[in-house]
Amino acid sequence: MTRDELNAYRLVKEANEIQAGAQTRRHFLKESAMGLGALAMGALFGGCSFGAKGNNPVLYDAAHPLLPKSPPFLGKAKSVIYLHMAGAPSQLELFDFKPELMKMNGQDCPPSLLAGKKFAFITGVPKMLGPQANFAQHGQSRAWVSDNMPHFSTMTDEVSFLKSVTTDQFNHAPAQLLMHTGSARLGRPSIGSWTTYGLGTENQNLPGFVVLTSGGSFPDAGKSIWGSGFLPSVYQGVQCRSEGDPVLFIKDPHGMSRDLRKASIDAINASNLEEYATYNDPEIQSRVAQYEMAYRMQISAPEVMNINNEPAYIHEMYGTQPGKACFANNVLLARKLVEKGVRFVQLFDWGWDAHGDGPANSLNIGLKNKCRSTDKPITALLLDLKQRGMLEDTLVVWGGEFGRTPMMENRNGVQAPYNGRDHHTEAFTMWMAGGGIKKGYTHGETDEIGYSAISGKVDPFDIQATILNQLGFDHEQFTFPFQGRPFRLTDVAGKVIRDIVA
């Protein structure tokens, strides 16, 4: 049988199977077994009113899934730029100044800090490690910032520091998933997906949720941390690039005109709509919307993602490198995307895992280099948003997935060759700015060596609840029906951090 004959045979076979599935009782029962079971379970649970008080609005319009929507109450933020430093930066070398820890430098770790505790790599008795940076107080808020962040130190009066963030996950992938999806396990929607599900987007020619990565690698949790989980797939993050084409395959193939591309998409969508009329599956309409979005993006995305037309002073402010993949380019792109109506922009910068097992993972070399590449563009972002009048309604969030220990890492009981710290769950620092967040404020405090939170303790669910609050959502009411119950981003936990809300 020739290749053409084989392809023809496969097409005929596939057509026959589709026809049988649509017309014969045997195929219907086979394919709908789970659906019939779900209908029965739905009846047992009393229908589909899943709001906590029976008033959860229906937000999903399959035919127009990204149309702008109004939140239940007036939020102070219209969009979010989330800067995640993948690998977990050391708060003890950035924002949490502990002079008492310096006095303990080189001493054996007290047994009380080790008994009953779990660490990723520490075994035996490690040495205490004093701060590997110089600190000073800045601005009217007198916030402590190290000399690793000289540019950002000028912006302390614009941000709220969260000094007592905690988590219960001490490995990267589960901790990243918890921070961004509300669960340490795979399968839950990311916070960006929840945001676009609830608010849609103000620019129908661009995705509502855009992801930009830097540092040469993906976060340990992979693309799941910007996935849509059980939400319709149209709400998943769209990864764009700061080098080359902004989206892979965005250009038409050689020889295909714009009109031919439009005709092919129209034909595909006509077929999809016929299938939707048969099966009434909303995911089919999501597929139609995604095809149409991809077509519009071919015109809009290259223009928005082009930073070359920005004025010279902007490039100098951000420290961009046009034509290359870097964090500074991504930060500038984040401002441009938000300016064009994109609802949620997520930046992941990989390489903050300072274990001390090599120069790139050391506090004295690797961490300083990461700070050098991010300090200037983050500061520029806050200044740029402020001068454009956008900081008032753009929420900027910075942080990692957990913190670092006050003691030096001693993997397998052997002291690391460079100064480094192990993963730590009991205290780390994040900050927020803009979007109705209080300026020049510090929430929470850790003990004298930065080991544990002693006041203002918050966790990832509280971070998520606060972000949703600023966007106009009650995190307890904002739900989606799945597997017979209403699911929410914060699951059964979380509280808004009211002290940092202006």
C-alpha cells in the first residue's frame, strides 16, 4: 500500500468512526458513561448552585470567554505584574537585617533550631552564617535594604514589605505550585488563570494572561504554574519571548497569504461550530476563540512585543538588551503589555537557588549577579508605572517560593565550598506595590536571627487572597464548579492582609 493509499484509508476510517459515534447507540453509551454518572452525581448534590451563599455569578461565556467583566466589588487594581524569583532569594542578604546573626557567624547551630525540623539538604550540625551583605535604612519608611539592591533601595517608600511569609513546602516544585495555584499538587488553575477567568481582558487582540521567562531555564514546577487546571483552557498563560518571534509559529508559512490564513481559520472554526452544535461542549467554543485570538495576535503581538521603538532613556532606565533574552527586556515588555490592556503578566526569573555548592549558587557571587541583573529593571518598572499614572491601578508583586536558613548548608554533613543557605519554610520576605497597596510599610517581623516569624505571619493563601481582593474579588466567593464541589484559588484557607491595604 502506498503512502497516499494509506492516508486515504486512515481518513475514511476516521470519518466512519466519527459517523458511528454520532449515530449509533453503542458508541453513544460508550462515550457518555462518565457523563451520565456526572449527571447522576449532580442530581445528588442538588444541582449546580456552587456559591458559598448560593450567589456565585456565572462568569464563563464560552463564545466570548475573554470579554472584559466587572468584578463583584470595585477593585483598586486593574492588572497585575507578578515577579517571581524562581529558586528562592535569600531574605537575609536582601531585606531582613539581623545583626545578631552576624555575632553567631561560624558557631555551631543551636540544637533547638534543628530538633524536629525538616530541611532539604542540611544534616548533622551546620555552622551559623552571618549576613553576606551590608545593610542600611532607606527613605522615610526607614526600611532595611542591602547593598545588593542599590537601585531598589530608592523605592522603599512605594512598597509594602511582608517580612513573615511562611509556607509548608520546602522543595521548589511543590512550593512554586502552592504559591501560584493554591495547591502543592498538579492540576489546579494558576492565579493568572483565575484572574482572566474573572475579569477577561481589555484587549481582545492579545491574551489576558502572558508569561515571560528568563534565567535560561523554566521554574522547577514547569509550565503547570501558569496552566488553567480545571478552568477552560482559554485562560491558561500564553508564554511569549523577548528574543525572536514573540510567540512560536506566529508568522504565516511561506506562500500563505493573510487572506488564505483567514479562510483556513474560518473553515476550521466552521467545522468546530458544527461539532459544538452536536456535542454542546464549551471547550469547543474555547477552541474557536483561541483560533480567532491567534489570528488577531499575528498583527498585534509583534508590535506590542517590540521594544526597539522605545526611546533611548527608557532603555537606559531598564538596562535592556534588545535582541537578547533577558530579565530587563521582560520587565519592559510587562509594562507595555499592561499598558495595552493585558490583565496578568507573570515573570519567572530562574537561578536564585543559593545553596553554596558552586559559584553560580553562592551568596557572594551567584546571588550578587542575580541582584545586579534584576535590581535596575525592577526599580525602573516602579518608576515608569508611576510616571505614566499606571502604578495606582497596577499591582506589582515580588517574591520567591520560600526563604533561606540562617545556618550554612552542609549537604550530607559536609560544609559547602561556597557560602550558601538551605531551603527554609518558616520565614521569608515578599513585597507588593501599587494597586491600592499601602506605601512605605513593613508588615510582620522575624526573630533576632531571621529563623521564625514572630508577628504578622502570612502564607501563600493570604498572598493570593490579597491579590484577588485588590482586583475586586472575595476569595471565598470566587469559585468554579469542579468534581461536585465549588473550588477556589485559596481552597479552604487564606485571609486578606488588611494591614497593607491602603
